[in-house]
Amino acid sequence: MRKPIVVGVDGSHHAMNAVDWAAAEAGRRRLPLRIVHITTGWERGDIPAYRGHGSMAPPPETPGLKVLDVAEERARTFALVEIERRLGVGPVPGTLLQESADGALLVLGQRGTGTFTRLLLGSVSRQAAEHARCPVVIVPTDTDRRPRLPEIVVGIDGSEASIDAVAFALEEAAMRAIGVRAIHAWNHPDYPAEMRPAYYNTFTIEEEGARVLSESLAGWTAKYPDVSVIQQVIEGNPAAVLTEASRTAELLVVGARGRGGFPGLRLGSVSNAALHHAEGPLAIVRRSGGNAGSNG
């Protein structure tokens, strides 16, 4: 069974950017595309019910079906792929997660309109990033479209989550025939003044960062020998460094939770900051998400 690329749409032009990205990705991966629109209208009585075969179903003029029509037409201009449409009813985050449970990727726009993306980055996309069973990709608005370098940037801190991000980034780069820039960012611990060491051995810290990069990439560079990988150890706040890198990269990839995260948290500080501030397409890869490229 081939896992679909799942994209959520709400009728906004912002969501169409997600459709464009998802359709192109489905074409690259040779996977079907599932276009999902979620409505809560039935519950409020906004959409008239059609009773047939003993169940409630939307009539042909349901606005949600029109949203799906437009999205499908847009998708077909980007790739020749098998397209499946789903009209979901219920709470947006939970219903969207159900529709993407068997997906290879869940793709969402950065902003939108109405119920679907009201406080999107504070609600729907965060819950998706925390709970989706597959990697989640957030696509920026069209105002963020700018010339981008042919590279994928991946943040690495040595955690298991960042190693999964490496696997995703290398696979994605191989499909696109572009390179990877692997970044390990570090900054001085924020000790109280009376506890700060008098001297930091920057060379030792950078050596450790280089080791983290090398060990995290080991095996994956051998699996994808045609992918050029640049390794960088950069002094600076990791979230700020990766956000800056997202300005020009085709895709920024981060793990859902890295080193230092509390066990009860599903999103770490870096992935959460990237979710809110990345200036290009962002992929958040969870430890349990598995390999997005698997066709099942």
C-alpha cells in the first residue's frame, strides 16, 4: 500500500501554497495525494443535511466540496498524480490527524481563513506537529516566496530526533538532486554571573560539535553518496541560526524534540521556534514518525 501525501485545505489562497508543495512532493515520491477539507458546519446547522441510505451526507452544493474542487484543479497543474479527496466533519485538529494517520507526510499552509486556520500556528499545526504519526511540513505564504538555494538545511544536536531529521533530509535531497547543509548550533550556557566560567574553550566546543555532526550523519551519507553534504558548527542560538538558514533553503528539517527537552513535551524549544518563525518550508520529524519515503 502506498502511503499518500496528505494536505489540508480551507479555501484560502494560503492553503493553495500547501497544495502546490504537496502535489509536487507527491510527484517526486510517486505517491498519491489526499486533499482534506474539514468543516464543523454540520454541527452548527450551517450546512443542510441530505438524508440518504440511512445516513447524513453533504449535498452537491456543499461549500466544502467546492473547496476540494478548486484544490484538486490546482494540484493537477503541478503534478500528474492519483488524487483522493476527503471531506471531514468535526474538530479540525483531531479530524485532520485521523485523515493523515496513514499518510507519508501531512502538509499545511502557514496561514488561512476561518475555522481551519484560526490561530493555526498556535493550535492546528502545533497539534499536528506534536501528534501526527508522520512528518509534518508547514508551507509559507506566497509573500515568503523568494529565490532559494538548492539545498536542504537540517538542524542536528545529536539527539535521536535529529538523527531521524537527518534521514528525512538526505532522502529528500536525493529526490531533488540537491545538497544538504547540516548545522550544529551552540551558545554559551546561561549561567548566573557568579557561576560563569572565566574562560570558554571555543575550539573544544567546536570540535565536539563537529563530532556530533559526523556521528549523526554516519551511515546516511553512505546510503546517499550522490548527495553533497556541508557540515557547519555555528556559534549562536540554535533557533535563531536555523530560522536564518530557512530564509534561503528549499526546506528546513528539524526533529520534534532534541536534547534537553522535558520528557512530557512533544515539541522542543528549537522545533517550536521554527514552527512559528521559519521563513521557508519547514519539516518537523517526530521520533515515531518513521521514514517518510516508505511506500508501505
